[in-house]
Amino acid sequence: MEEQAVDQKSTFSVEELSQAHGVSSTRTDAHGNEHPLPQRAVVQVLRALGVDASTPERIEVESLALVDDEWRRMLPETLVLVSGHTYNLPVHVHHGETVVAWLDDDTGRHVQDLTQLDVYVTPRTVEGREVGRATFELPVNLRPGLYTIRARSESDQARCLLVVRPSSMPFSRSRGYGFAYLPHSLRSENSWGIGDFQDIADTAVLSALHSKTNFLRIGSVGIGQDSRCPESNRYIDPIYIRIEAIRESGYVTSADRSLIEWSYEPLELEEGAEAPRVIDRTTVWHAKLSALKIIFGVPKQYARQVSFQEFCESGGADLHEFAQWWLTQHPEATLEHSTESYRRVQITARDIEFAKWLQWVASQQLSGAHSEAQQGRSRGLVREMSVGIGVNSFDALALENAVIPHFGVVNWYEQFVSLESAFAPLHPTRHKRRIANHYIRMMKSLEGTCARVIFNHADLIFRQHWAPESGNVDDYVEVATDFDLILGVLAVMSGQTKIEILFDAAGLESWMFEELKSRGFGISVRWDIAGMQPPVHNIAGITDISVGDMYGAPLAGILSGEDIELRERLGVDDEHGYTGAARGIAQQRRDHVVAALAQQGRLSSQLTERELIEAIYASCAQSDAPSVSISLTDAVGERRAMSVSQADDQYPQYNLLVNDSSGSPITVENLFDSARARQLLSHIAALRESRGYNKREAAISF
């Protein structure tokens, strides 16, 4: 049997060369019309990818190199297959040499040797050497999972990451409803000035007990306070650790216990003082850090020591590198830290052990919160996080040259401010194994801490809009991603970790939406009332529905226009492009909601703000979405936005503690003293029950 290799043409234009490297030479406007990009912008991105398109001569050289690119590699870097399908794998070797190929699983265990097919392909001369192609058949009976294809010839060897994704996702779309909130914002009397992991567990248990909720949805607990773009999604911020819940805290000496109590003193309220409404993260962190350093010095019992060692071994080099990076970002966490000299302190092996210990404790407490939350018919925690990678994050650093320097990625609704606030641009055609490993590690880090994860900024999986350091809008360039690889890895890891994956629909184009649905991923939709968007209740295939805008502004603030007034006071542009008086816009929003609800037959008279919010959630509860996420801030009547885009230090971003409609602090202890919250949840529960959505038999694990 003979197969002829298909020759591509020898030279490309700039547009064709850029397309071959995943770089678009056009921009699509809001109406679907394509417009050519300035050639300088395209050439600039190609240069960043190591492709010189500055002159016609260089374009020809790069084009010729691209023609033979596949033949330079013995194996492709990565390969994605659908389970149950076969594939003929090309392997490139020095012409005339023999080659063998085999398959290992993700533990390194040999699975089977691959069979070479009798397929002749004409050899090709590449950079002065004659290269032949052998063809091997991949078996059709491979189960979904991660594998390594290995090949060896007389003079070369190579490996390829093989992702065998399921033809469909194995999860049922379980039904229910639950609170959604940012973990820092709801504290208890026993937490140190900020919501922590024990508060998460208690909130989940109390919600299920009082209101029969089925899950608790929490925002990011990654490194750093910016939940939109954290310093790491794969590691946990130790500021959420509950000090007293660490087992070793019960074995400190009396002298050390006094020191821990002194550490807490800056957070204590003076008699008669009002409870704080804003978190002082610096004071909270330094107080907790002092206590954590003391507890770290307490010897661990044998079982705990073994557990810690296993955690470190499992984390391997990546955990070690993270610990070193984290200590450089937080030199105050070195054990020999002093106020005057900590920036000059050398990081020691003991410091690195301390940083690893913090991750171990945080991971244990978050897993414990999820376990405690899985009571009755509650399925535990739902975690929400960005699928994007911050430019200056540890995750970007670990990706090494898979991240392109001097560019930032902006998603569909944001303006470029600076590289520091942008997402990291990923190489569209190279270093795919590193990119795949990032998502593998991210999913492994979630294992045992949640039943479901909702990824925001899902459009970044399909394409990225690269912005140069200048921030010139005319130079934004759309760059493709290998979404088949990323989604394949996520599908496999979803099965391995037993975590259901949903993607937030914001920013997804119809083809992206359909691509995700066809693969069995869940879709989370948000009724954006601030943007006066139409209801999303009847979108086919949605898994979860919520209400609000992209920045966590509560409905009370949106319907009153307080979010617009706030942005005007801060001097930042309105993300919706509104102009005019806030009160007039608020009335437009209210009219929009009332009209939408009236079409559904849900309004019979003029409603108060509280009744209107309840009607909005009631309409969601009677939609076809299997699950409904209820913002905790809406339930208690909070009016302040948790964050304001582009406001930076002008606003206490992600540092507000939840208040009720009168401005009084809401805590874990008094959450269900709120008649407003009880009434809303009771109404939602009755509506879901009437539709059969909360029956015990429907409460299947995610």
C-alpha cells in the first residue's frame, strides 16, 4: 500500500503565514463583519512567536520552513482522540532506520506495543537529511484517559501526550439550588476578620439545614485577593485557614498559646465599637501568619506527618517551585522574618517546608469543608474560578516559554489597562504539553474540594485577543488556541476527579456554546439585568442559572442605579456604555425586568424592590435549568458591589464584608435570622418542589 505525502505550496502571503500559525489577520466586529488588521499588528505577533515576516524574503523562508515542520518531529507533541476511534500515527525517522512504538498510561505502566502498518510514504529531504515516515495504528479500545506514546529508532527517540477523551460526559445534570458568594465576605464570630474554610463549611451545613439547599457555590480561593485573575488557580490562599481547626493548635505550650492570643489582639473589637464592613487584609494576614508560624513548630503525630510527606511527594517539583516563588512574593512568611531585615533574608529549606505545610493545611481544611457540606441531599461545594491565567501569576511562570512576553490577553468585555491586570497569552502552536499539564494539575488540585467547578472567561479557551504593551486597540490581534486539547484534557480529568465541569456562557459565541454542549460540558448562564439583557431561561442545554452582572453588583444596587452612581464617583467608565442620570437608567432597568416578568405572567401588581428581586429569582426557579444559584448578597439585601472594574485601589476590591439592607453586618451566626433570606429561599424551595426538581431521587451526585 502506498500513500503520497501531500505537499503544501512553497510560499505563503503574510495573511496565509499568520493563519498557519493561528494568528488572524482580520477582526470581526459586533455585527459579524470582518475588517483587515494593520499588517504591523500581525507582523508584531508573528515576531513574538519567533516568526519573521518583516520582508517578502523572510516570509518565503518562514513559509518553506513551515512546509516541512511536521517532518522535523519524530512524533507530534500532543494528540487528542475520541474513545472508540482508531488513528494512524505518523512517526518520522532517518530514512532506512527501524522504529518501534508503544503506549504507556499516565503512571508510566506499559499498556501495549503499537502495530506498524504496511504504508509506504515517499521520503522527504529536510535540512539536508532524508526523513522517512512509518505509520502505526493506535488501538480502538483505549479507555478515556491520559497516555504517553513513545517511539525509538536507532538514532532518536520521542514521546507524545495522548489524550483519549470520552465521546460524551458521564455526569447527570443534577437538580437543586444553593447560595453563591465570595468566601472572604461572610465571616463568623470565631474567624479572624475574614471568612475562612470553617465558615464555608458552617454556611453550607446551615443552608442545607434551614433551607434544604443542595450546594454552596463559592468564588475563588486561589492565591491573591483578585478572584478574576488570581496569582495561582492551582494553589490555595492560606489567609482562609482557620487557626483553631489545625490539629496541632491543640498541642501548643501555654506560652505559645498566649502568643497566639496576642496575635489575634489587633483583630479584636473594642467594647461598643461597630463591626468592620471592610476587611483589613494586611492586618488579618500578619495576625494569622504569626499564629501559623507558632503552630508549624509543633511536632505532628505520626499519621499527620505521613500525610504531610505524601502531600509533598505528590506535589513534587511543582509544589517546591511554588513554595520558592510564594516566599519571594511574601518574604514576611520566612521564619526568620523581622520588620527591618526580611527583604534580605535567604530562603531556607525550613521556609520552603513551611510554605508547603500551609498548602497542606489549606487543602485539608477546604476538603474538610466540602465533606461537611455533603450532608443530607446536599452535594457539597461548587467552586467558581477563571480558566484564564494571570500574566504575573505563578501559573504563567510555571508555563515558561508557553507564555508569550510583552503581550496581555483581554477578554470580550474588558478594556486593556496594563499587562499586570491582563491574562497570559499562550503559544498557539508550540509547547502544548506544558499547556496540557497546567490544566491537568489544575483539575488535580480541585480533587476532593468540590463536586462541580464553574469556569469563567471560557472564551479564552477558544481564542485570545492579544494586546501589546502599548494597549493600542488597533493592534489587538485574535490568536487561536488548541481548544480541542484543552477541552479534551478537562473532559478526561473531569472523569478522573469525579468533578462536573461547567462553563460560564458570558462571552461565548454560538459555535463555542454548541461545541461545549456537544462534548457534554455543562453551561452556566447569568441573567444580566444591569445590561438589560433578555431573560436566559429558555436557552436549550443550560445547566445552571444565576442573576446579576459580571462584577458581583447586588440586584438592590442594580435596580436603584447605585452601581452607576458609584462608578461616576470613582471616575471610571461604565462597562455597559450607559450615559445619563443613574436614576433614569435604574428606572429603565426596572421597566425592562417588569416587562420580562410580565410576559411570563409573574406580575400582578406594583412590587417593592424586595418583592421584585424575589420575583426575578422565582422566574429562574421555574426555568428549565436544573440548578439555580442564588446570590447571598441578594438574599440579605446587600446593595454594595463586591468589586468595580477598572477602579483598582480607589475601591476596596474583594474586601467587603456582607451587610443586610440596613447596613448591619451579616455573619454565619445571624444569616438565617434574616427574614428576607428565609422568605426568598422558602419561595424558591416551594417552586422547585412543585416542578419535581428537588425530589430525593433527583439528588444524584454530580
